[in-house]
Amino acid sequence: MSFKESLLEIFWIVKTCLTTFWFWLPILIGLYVIVEVYMFVLINPLSILVLPAIISVYAVLIEDKRAKARYPEIGGKPRNAIRPPGIGSEFSSNWNATERVEEYLRVLEKKEEEDKS
């Protein structure tokens, strides 16, 4: 067997080992245990609760910047992540719940009359 064939065989074995799941499984489990011990010993448990909130706020701010960059001002008002284009920026607060409930009750009464006849 020549040196070139031996070298190619070694590379083939190394490639086979590195691309199998079972080769990486003990390494991943070891890393998982190390990270868990690190978190258990060195990280304050409150930071586990606070960091996701900080990341969420940061994500909303970044999304707002992205939306403003992508959709420029429309009608003199800038768009934001909470109210993207396609959703009207005008919200009517003149909505009377009592009138809507009465209208709903009238529709139910009509439906009941139709069902009886």
C-alpha cells in the first residue's frame, strides 16, 4: 500500500468519524454538563429571568428601527413595529359598546323569530 493510499484512507476514516452523530454525542453531552455547572455556580438565577426580558425589549427596538428603515413616513407619521403598513393608523375611539350589545340582541331576536316561523 502506498503512502498516498494510506493518507487517503486516514482522511476517509477521519471524515467518517467527524460526520457521524455518534461521534459528537458524548462531546455535546459533556459541553451540556459543563454549561449547566457553569450556570449553576456562576450565574445568578435572577439573571436567567431578567435576560430574556432584556433581549425581548431589544428585539422590539430593533424591529421598530427595521420597520422605520423599510417603510418611510406615510402621511407625516412614521410607521413602527406595532402598527405596520396595511393596518390603519387611525383608530376610532368613538365606539359605543352599549349600542353594539343592543344591536347584537336585536339580531338574536330576529334569528329566534325566524327559527320559530
